Amino acid sequence: MEIIELLKALILGFVEGMTEFAPVSSTGHMIIVDDMWLRTEDFLGKYSANTFKIVIQLGSILAVVMVMWKRLFSLVGLYKIDTEESSKQFNLLHVIVGIIPAGVLGVLLEDFIDKNLFGVETVIFSLVAGSILMIFADKFGPKNPSIVSLDQITYAQAFKVGLVQCLSLWPGFSRSGATISGGVLFGMSHKTAADFTFIMAVPIMAGASLISVLKNWEDIDMNHLSFYAVGFISAFVFALISIKFFLKLISRIKLVPFAIYRIILAAILAVIVFL
């Protein structure tokens, strides 16, 4: 592929890695950057371009695995984490319960989402809708949350957060924005809700990428593999940089500043697109 095309993959990987774990919607930002400036659909094709946006999220997921490997390995019995009461330890069932709602709905609605929701216009509305939820969570969530570690999360809370996560199937709403907001509303600290969000992201994003690749395999040109590889590596590197920074930041500034950014971005896009 030409250098200019690989540079576009690098840029999209940067956008994905830096925004995946902030509640601003990485998919929404990639759609905005791609549809308005980079236009990868012109040489990848529509479905291959959409698949690329999903697959490079695997780079971000690999970054999560590297940062949170102890907790992730403990879920499958490969590492032991000491807690005050081992019977209350966060386990794989919490993750399964949390991902079931969005996993099932995502499979059912995948074709509809690919055909109808991957566009700047729909992202504008989802940016605002997600902002409203985030502001609501900060305003009405408990001031002194009772859940301050993963090991205090109940199965019922995990499922409720999973239900809220379904909103993130709408590109631009933000997976982390939805789940962190849900966690805060159901009694978690912002840091705990973010930790739970990152861990749930591993299986659900890996599954979404695999399904997308299998369904659109015929649309993926083998000559484009270098494009996918550059995007993947770029997303991994920049996600690794952003994860630890975000986990420290979310405890200090909460969700409202991110919501304000999303509303400003939506307003700017609305002026560009609709006027």
C-alpha cells in the first residue's frame, strides 16, 4: 500500500488508542475522522472500512491485557489475588453476567448497526445522548459509593451495568461512558466502575472483532493486511499510554468534563454537517 494510506491507518490507530478508554467514544471519533477527512472507505470498501474500525480495537484490548494481566489471569485461575474474604472475590461469572446483555443484543443488531449507524449524523446525536447519561450519573450517583473495589461488586450489579452497556452499541455513545455511568449509578466508585469496564471490554471487543471479520471476510482484500497491521500496532501503543493516565484522571475529575467535551464536539459537528 502507499505511504499515505498507511499514514491514515496510523492516524486511526492513534484516535482509537487515545479514546477507547475515555468516555468519549473511540468508534465515534474514528467515524468522524474517517468520514470527514481520511475517507478509507474509498479504497477499502464500506464493510471492510467498518471492520477495520472494529478490528484495530484488538490493539487496545491487548494493551488492557498487559496493564491488568494479574486481574485477568485470576479470572481463569492462572494467578491468585488475595482478598479479605475469598468467597467475595471478583470472578469470571461477574464478567459473563456483565457482557451477556450487550453480547446478545450486539449479535442480533449487528447488520442494522453496520448499515445504519456508522455515520457522522448518527454519532452527533449519540454524543449528546451519552453526555446526558454521564452528567446524570455524576449528579445523582451516591456521593460516598459503597463499592470501592472489584471484589465488592455483586452479580446483580454486574448485570445492571451490562444492561446499561447495551446503549454503547450505538456508535458514538461510548462503551466506557455507558458502563462507568451505570457503575456509578449502581453504587461503584468511578475507579472501580472504570476497572470493571476495562475487564468487560476484553471478551466483548474480541468477540465483536472476530464476528465482524468472519462476516466480512470476503470484503477484506489481502493487499490491505498491512493497513490493518499498522492500525493495530498504532492502537496498541497509544492505548498503552492512555490507560494508566485515564485511570488516575477519572478518580479526580469524574465524568462531567468529558460530557462537556462531547457536547461541544457534537455542536461543532452539527454546524459542519447540517448548516
